[in-house]
Amino acid sequence: MGDESTVSPKDRFLTVYGRKPVLEALADDALRVDKVILADTARGPGAAEIQRAAKEAGVAVQRASAHRVKVLAGNGKQDQGVLADVVAPRM
């Protein structure tokens, strides 16, 4: 296997997008969420629930433009204005 120091930081994360998948990742004690990125346009009870869950899990929430979230998610039709970087499990 490759040396840990040669692994790109980008390859250490799985990007999860959409409200429910992000909430599930935050609630799963077996996963470590590095950060949550929420679109500036995300409002209402769904956004508030994600912010509350992230705070309870001790995960930082960053705000970004809706366009930036779409680019990072790689799937603009289903990101729902939110994504999370989850530390990839070691194999």
C-alpha cells in the first residue's frame, strides 16, 4: 500500500451532498466529518437542522456561494445547497 504521506489530501475525504446524507453522516459515530459547507442561499428548517447537528458533532460549518457548493459537490442538481467532507475510512 502507499505511504500515508504520499496520499493527496483530496483523496482522504469522501464528499457527501444533500440534506439527508449530510445529516446521516453527522449522526454516525463511526464517521468523522471534517467540515460542512452550506450555500449562502440555504435557509429555513433544513439549514437550521444541519447547523444544529454540526454544532452538536463539533464540526465547523462554512458558508459558500451556491455555485461553489455545486462545483464542490460535482452534482448541481442534487446537492440541495449542502455538502460534507467525510474522512475516508482506511482500507
